[in-house]
Amino acid sequence: MRIIIEFDGPVIDVEPVYWAAYSRVAGELGLARKDRAVFWRLLRRGAGIGDMLTGAKPRHIQRFREAFPEALDLDVCLADGAAREDISGELRALCAGQHVLSLVTLGRNAKARQKLLDANDLSVHFTRMSRLAAEPVLRRAQLQELTEGHARVLVAAASETLVKLGDEAGLFTAGIADGPCAARRLTQAGARLTFRGFGELGNEVATGCRNLIAAGLPPPPNTFDPCSE
């Protein structure tokens, strides 16, 4: 099976990255920060920018909307990202099961993300690592290219954007809900199934993909191994 995995969330814990970016932009605007846990909870549930900024005026909200995505791609913010606990073992197990793994990111700073992967010896698990283009049409084409023509493809996404892209590309997309989007948002965006973390998805694959298949993942040609090619 081909598994396309989003960098930001399933592989790398980006909560520290989001906090660093939020702190940077709030500081530039001269606004007090919310409590860290409160900010993360508001972000994950999709709260409005005004709810995340204390004393924000419309001009602050507009500037934050522009500056926050840019800050998320800064080297200094991305450097705070950390590999998920036991992610190396989970990726190794998937590769041992003859699954082909690809990594994608919607962010622009591929170099800083590659540095994080290399620092944690994670690059070896992926046959391809791609930064998806800004244009939706090109993004969908890139996802289709990563399938290499195989019918059994699973997209593991932590963002609403990648969930929607996978769905639009006709791919089976599962949500990973311990990143920047809560499970409800991923489900509403079109995730066929949502898992609490990547490890839970890995366990589903290792134990037969039954829930995935029931939700619409194409079954394998070999009926004796529900997750084989």
C-alpha cells in the first residue's frame, strides 16, 4: 500500500512551532498572549483570530492573518518542532510491512523541515518527500503522482487543507487528530476515518486495516493479508 503522510502533525509535533509563531506575531503587534494551552485548544478547534488575541482590533486581526502563516515557515520557529515519540519505530514497522511511504508538506520552508527529519534520522523511511505547490490544481496533480498508479493509497493528514486535497484527488484520506486540527474539523473536511495519533493509524494498518476497508479503502488483491499490495 502507498501511504502519503503529512509532515506537520503526524511526523513532527508542531505545537511548539505554532506557539513560537504565535508568540512572535503577538509580540510584534504589542498584544498579550493567551495561555499556551488555551491558545493551542482555540487553534485546534478552529476559533477566530480575535479569540486568540487579547485586546485585538480589526487592524491587528488583519495583520495576524497575514503574518502568522509566514512566521510558521521561519527557520527559528520550525526549529522548535520535535519528532513524535516513537515515530521512527512506527515508520520502520510500516516499511517492514512492505508499505511505501511518501512525505508531503504544505509549508514553503522545505529546507528547515528536511533539517528536522535529518536530525531525527527519519528521512530514510520515505521514498519521496515533496513540498506541495500553492495552486490547488498542481497540488492534486502532485498527490496523484505520488500514488504511482496504485489503487491502494492512504493519505494521513493533520490539516483540513490536505484532507480536502486528498478527497478532491479521489484518495482515501484519514485524519490524524493530535496536530493543529481537532478530530471534528478533520471529519467535517472529509476524512473517512480519524485517529487520535499516527501510532493509532499504524496499529490499524498492522492489525489488518479492517476499519479502513470498511470505511472505503480498496481491499488488497491478497485476501490472506488485508494490508498487503
